[in-house]
Amino acid sequence: MNLFDIVTIAVGLAMDCLAVSIACGIIFKRVQPWPFFRIAFFFGLFQGVMPLIGWYAGSTFSRYISGVDHWIAFVILLILGGKMIVEYIKGDDQTKKTLDPWKLSVVLTLALATSIDALAVGISFAFLNFQPYLSALIIGSITFFISLLGLLAGCTIGNKIRIPAELVGGIVLIGIGVKILIQHLFS
């Protein structure tokens, strides 16, 4: 595996984080330096560490993880997104508690849900010739910067267009979950 391959994989893995970051940026409505850094940091950290975990697990656990990783991500994102949509429709103010990017627990849950596919990629790395630590650093760094861009884009979009952030965020989360499920079921 060469550098181009790793960068391409990193950008592909970061697309889920980009979509979630845009939704979070819409919710924030204005630039929040510390929360933005924290979200991008954890998204990058999880995307970088998960391939390492997958690589270490390698062939030992691949048959167990690869069979359910997409279902885990799908269920987490479906629950979060579905709850946001239901609460938006009901006009309930509890939506901010469901996807509140100020809460560390929410950020960590989103980071985990969007990085499960990176775990599967790491398992495939166990069978390829590559540098695991350098690859993890590249994947994490690219995800960090793409997530920051998504947060900034979300703020810009949210301020220019009056978008019901909770509804859009819920739809995005469910969409990402469905995409992950379809990719794994049909690939």
C-alpha cells in the first residue's frame, strides 16, 4: 500500500464524519472554537485508532466483527437520528439532549458510530503490506481536518438558510446508518 492509497482510504472513511460535522455545525449556528476542536479531535482519534484495533484483531476476530459491524453502526445512528426526528415533529425541546454536540457523551457516541467502518478497514489491513501507525496517523489527521471543515460549513449553511437543524441532523444520521448498512450488505 502506498501513500496515495492510504490518503484515498482516509478521505473515504472521513465522509461520514463530514456529514455528521455539518449537522453539528448547523446546530451550533456559529463558530465555537473549543467544541469544534473537540468534535474534530475525537472524530479523528476514533478514525485513526479503529484501523489499529482492527489490524491487531486481524484474522482472529475478523469473522465475528465483519458480520455485525455495519449493524452496530446502523442501530446507533438509527436510534439517535430517529429520536431527533420524532422530537422535532412533536415540537419537543428534548431534541437538543439527543444530539447535543456540547455533550462529550454525544460526541463520543457519534465518533464511535462513524468509525466502525474504519475498524473493518483495519481488519483488511491485517492481510496487506502497510505501515499501521503511519496509516492511522494519516487517517486520523485527514478526518480531523475534514471534520473541522464540515463544522464550519454547517455553521455557514445554518446561518444563511433557516434549516430545522434537528430534523436535518436526524435525517443525516439515519442516512449515514442506511448507507453503511447497504454498503456492507451488498458489497
